[in-house]
Amino acid sequence: MRRKLVLGNWKMNGSRVDAHSWAAAAAAVAAATANADVGVIPPVVFLDVVRAASDSSPLWLGAQNVAAYDNGAYTGEVSARMLAESGVRCVLVGHSERRQVFGESDVVVAEKYVRALAAGLTPVLCLGETLEERERGATDAVVLRQLQAVIDAAGAASLSDAVLAYEPVWAIGTGRTASPAQAQEVHALIRSAIAKHDAMLSSLVRILYGGSVKGSNAAELFAQSDVDGGLIGGASLVPADFDAICRAANQDG
Ligand code: 13P
């Protein structure tokens, strides 16, 4: 049985005061959900605030981005080693906003994934198709291509130290959630692709769903057999909503 995981991606939102109160609320729900893991992914400059507000809590601390390089002359970047030293446990790689707004290719995403693993971080590899890709029937090909780039770079066995997240781009921040059946279909596809390499590994890897998850739809999404939790954007900025989502995961855990 895979343990559910809920991660709140704050994106580029909030102040230090907000970060403190959101983190304190998330730490409280992390302590109250014995059957599920909970984490928050603040902007990197708020990592210290979140650490202070969640001290001795089981709350996972995540980062939204990581350099594709090891320490060196890369102005503006933050290395995986620096994140690990700052108490970070997991890091998003391949989020659609990084792919689309910042032009990150599958190759760059794979380099970041490799760096994260080398530093002992858990990469949270995000996969997902745009609306245009879904409408022309390319969903499976896109998601499998994004997954394969990482397998080519790091090997399928590396997935045992990673978390996957299916985030259809058309469902992110739009209020348009994938139906539970649509999510399940792609999650099952991802799991079966991993099973071709290693059946045991495919049964253990956690695959989160992201895209307009709310307190009102979390339970039906998490009830799907291949949905192992959520990657939450907007609702993670509202403690009552994030709390409801984490409790839905806990119920299902
Ligand atoms: P929303 O929950 O706001 O749709 O964002 C999802 C997301 O991108 C999380 O990484």
C-alpha cells in the first residue's frame, strides 16, 4: 500500500508573514495526519521561515527549482547541495511553468533530476500535456516522452528515490480539474510504463495528481487506485482548504 503524499506548491506567492502562518498551519495538519505525508514548497527565500515554523514537525520541506549544475559560476542559481544543506527534502523538477515560461527542455529537466538525486533530495518529477496536446490525442506520447527523458538520464531504478506528479497543464490554476477517471487513466499509463522496467518498483512509486485540486474534489481523486496524493497550488495558500485536502488523503491512507 502506498502512503499518500500531499505537497503544497506556493509558487511565487506570499510574504514572510504569510509563510510563517501557512507553514504553522501545514505543520499542524502534518502532525494530525498519521496516514499521509504532508509537505510545503515555498519560494526559496522563505525556506528558513518554514523551517522555523515547523520545527520538530513531520512536515516535508520542498523547493520549487534546482540548478542543473553543481556549485560554481552560475549567477542566480541554487544548487541541489545548497538545498539539501538548508533542510530541503524534495524538489520539483519539470513543473509545467518551468517548462513553458522558462523554456526548460526534457534534457534540462533530466539534468536537474540527476542533480537532485546526487544531493540526496527526492525529485518530484512533473509530467503533463497542454490542452492542445490533449485535443490532438497526444497526451500519452507527451507524458511518456517526459518520463523517458529521465529514465534515459538516470535509469528506471532511480525512480525508487523519486515521486512523480501528473499535472495536466490545462487543469493548472484554471479551476478545470481532470475528472477522477481522466487522472486515473494517465496515472495507470505512467505506472505501466515503469512496470516494463520493474514491476515491484512500479507498485511502490508514488504518483501525485496536480491541477485545481480543492477540498471538494480531493477525496474522489485520491480514491483512484493509482492516485497517491496531490500537488496543490492555489488551495495550498488557504490553510483551511489545504487542511481539508490533507485530511482527505489521510482518510484514504
Ligand atoms: P493549482 O492547484 O493552482 O491548479 O496548481 C497546481 C500546480 O501547478 C501545483 O504544482
